[in-house]
Amino acid sequence: MGVAESIRGFWDDLFYSALVQRLETDLMRAISDAQQLRQDKDSVIADLRMEKTLLTAKVTMYEQNINQRVGIDPTRVRSEKPSFASFKNPPVMTTWQKEQADHNAQIDKELAEEAATAATKV
């Protein structure tokens, strides 16, 4: 064991400081890379949030424009629905009743024209 310990001691004395320096350098590089990645991730997230806000504003503007063109006013309070409970359909006319109504309307029109021409002659 004495020989192994002396070789290990010699080896550590020879290369330990360079090895520790190299490991510390690699560790610092890894830490800085991780920090840079974290900063890049945060900046990308901030850019995406800003872009999302901008796109949301554009979509809202376009929706308002379309609603104005179509005539939809989302701020308007909906009115009450009309009630047709008291509505009564007029009686259904038979074809004969329709013919009689048309004939009576024609006679009334002719009588009004005759009265108008008689009034202009007098």
C-alpha cells in the first residue's frame, strides 16, 4: 500500500491543480450556458406574450369592425321577446269569398273614378 499511496500522492501533486482548474472552468461554462438558456427562454416567452396581446387586440378590432358592418351591437341589452299570446289569425277566405272581395274592390274603384270625373266636369 505504501507504493500505491505514494504514486497516488505524486499523481495528485502533479495533476490535481490542473484537473481542478479544468473542472471549475467546465462548471462555470455549464452554469453560464444554463443561465443564458434561461434568459433566452424568458425573452422568448415575453415576446410570445406580447405577440399574443397584439394579435388579441387585432382580432378584437376586426370583430368590432365586422359587427358594425353587419349591425350587431354586443353592448346592446337584448330586448324582451315579443308575446303573440293575444294574436288571432284572420278567418280563412274561400276562393269564392276572395273573388267577391276582388269584384267589390273593382266596383268601388270604378265608382270612385266616376265620382272624380263628375267632380272635374262641374
